[in-house]
Amino acid sequence: MSDEFIAVATKEITDDIDSIENILKLCTNDIDVFQNASKFQKHTHKIKGLAPMMGKESLGDLSSSLDNIFKKIVNGDNVDGIFNLMQESITHMKKSMNEANYDFSQINEKIIQL
């Protein structure tokens, strides 16, 4: 990939992570996250597609897992603990943008347990 593509993709993903964080700031619990699930899902879906194209496969995998969770919520499922999971996920997503081989195993384990 070209340096220009990487720069544009990095900005887009960073903007999407910031948007997820801003939506989460309006939430105080799982119910609030449920009510905003489609907004979250829009951003996780975009990241899951774009991140692997710029060499951030693990971020894409995390975003894909979150995207699937939000699709379930949009379809009426309740996911206990999604508020706390999103708080942690944002931290991991941000760190991964600055570290080449960021380890997502800790957050992935929590997603599996949901």
C-alpha cells in the first residue's frame, strides 16, 4: 500500500475510534449502548474492513467481533457487560494505532466470554 493510502486510512480509523468514544461518552450503562448500537456498528463495520488493508489485521479482527455483537444487539439481543467492554475496547483500539504488533489477546478473551 502507498504511504498516502496508509495516511488516509490511519486518519479514517482514528476518526472512527474517536466517534465510537464520543458515542460512548453519552452512555452510562448497557441500556444506553443498546440504544446506540446501530451508531457503534456503523463505525466498527468500517474499521473491520479498512484496518486489514493497512496491515492492522488484529484491529480488524477486534472490530469484526464488535461489529457482530452490535448486529446481534440491533436484532434484539441483550449483551450484558457491553458498556464496560466498549470502554476497554476503545483503549485497546487507540493503543493499537500506535503500536505495530499490538496484542489484543486480553480484550479478545473478554469478548469470547460474552
